[in-house]
Amino acid sequence: MTYARFIGIGSYLPEKVLTNKDLEKVMNTSDEWIRERTGIMRRHIAADNETTSSLGLEAAKRAMSNADIEPEDIDLIIVATTTPDQVFPSTACLIQHQLKIKGCAAFDVQAVCSGFVYALDIANRFLQTGGATTALVIGAETLSRILNWEDRSTAVLFGDGAGCVILKASDEPGILSSHSHADGQYADLLQVRSGISAGYNEAKPAEAFIEMNGNAVFKRAVATFDKIARETVADIDGGLGGIDWFIPHQANMRIIKAAARKLEMPMERVIATVDMHANTSSASIPLALDYALQEGKIKQGDILLLAAFGGGFTWGSTLVKY
């Protein structure tokens, strides 16, 4: 059997840091209010000359360096993003060009905060069926560009960044299980209303930003994390007890802790970076992965459960032997 193994991970965060204290100066909020409700202390914000593709490119270069591979080794590029540089071409094509790679498939995946696990699922299927041998899977976002900085219920939650995982086809176990789901009936609970074929020419500024029903999203997210985690580990020895690390989408510390309690997973086995990065949507899981590796938490052979929930609603999970 062919598996997709993680052989390199890299991340990139913009230099500019926006703390809760900084936000106190520009909106009706406080460091205490933000911390109590979200666990967030700071977030990184892309500079004017930075784009989603430039963040993703830097993360990809670092992952390739860690994996000790060259651009010509890559034969698949998937970028998960909800904030592409342009309507088209895809952000993946822009990164492909910057890496001087030609000919391989390159495309974007839009599943908001679940985008990275969706992209892993797709790349895994490419590698398992022989459609590719070495894949760049990138989660990259410049969410600061679609925030209403007068809305404290959303503006305090999000940040910018990128992370990349390199997958290689192998006979040794890597991705063990992967699941992707969606239910569009909840679309209006977390959305950006203005788009291209709907409202583009008539867009009002208040409609071009993230809108969220926080309480409804919280309840669905916690219940869904529990469901997808149990679905993903159903076929491994020990079930949830066989998991070394739970790496959820970094939306909100309260959601992460509530999900961990439902899974009976001690926080000592949960990777949480939302305090440092805020919610970076599709970039949050690869950013957390790279952080955990740099901190020496994840070891060779560890079993990792990656799980995400996002607008759509979308949700998904991936079980990995690192």
C-alpha cells in the first residue's frame, strides 16, 4: 500500500505583530476582554507589500529546506486559502512560478478554516493512486484584508500567516485516515457576503468583511470536533487513547479546551498556538505543526490527530503517523 508521509514542514509569519494592547487604542475593547473570550494575546499582520502567495512561498521554501528536496522534485501543489491574491490565476500557480516549477498540477482549495485538512485529503488521494509522488500542501491567509476593524466581535479574532507540509509517497505509514465533510445550510452563520457573481459591483464596505454568529459557531464547532475525531480514529488500536497529539484548528482557546474535554484529551497533549497567532484559518494547523516540531514536542512515530471546522460549514480531520 502507498502512503503519504510528512517529510518536511515549514511556516512563515509576517513581521508586524498586533497585540491586544494595540487594539485597545483603535477600538472599544480590552486585553482582558479578548483574553477571557478567546485566549488570544497577539496576531501577525501582513505588510502592504505582502500577499497570500508571498507568505505561502516563504513557508514552502522553509519546508523544502527541511525536507532537503529541490523544486524539480515537486509534482503537485495545493494551496488552501480563502484570501487568494487574485480571482485567477490560482495562488498555487503564482507560487509554482516563483519556485520555477513547470508542468505539475497546481490549484487552490477553498474550504475556509477546514481548507488545510481538505487539501491534505486531496493530496493523499493523488499520492495513493500514483497521480503524484511529492506534494506541497500549503495553508496561507491574509485575513486582515477582509476584517472590519470597527467590529470587535471579529477583528480581534484573526491574523495572517502560512504553513506548508511536504508529502511524499512511501511504503511506510503516513496519513492513516482522512475525512472531509460540509453542510451548506449553516452558510449565513459565518460568511463574507460580497463575492464576484453575487454583489461584487454593488458591494457596500460592511458586506465585504467577515461576519459571524459567534455563539452558534461555538456550539457547532465543539460538537463537530468530537464527531470527526471519533470518526477518524475508529479503525486504530486504542481509539482516542492511541493519539499522541491533538492538533485542532486554532480558532478560539475556549473551543479548543471544550473539544479536548469532550475527547477526554488532556491539554498537555493538545497543541495550541491561538494565543500567539490568533485564527489564521487554513494556515492555523500547519503553523501549529511547525511550532510543535520546533519546540521538540512531536517525535518520530507519534500519532497526530488534525481536525478543523470552518465556514460553510465545512469540517475535516486527518490521522497521521509522523
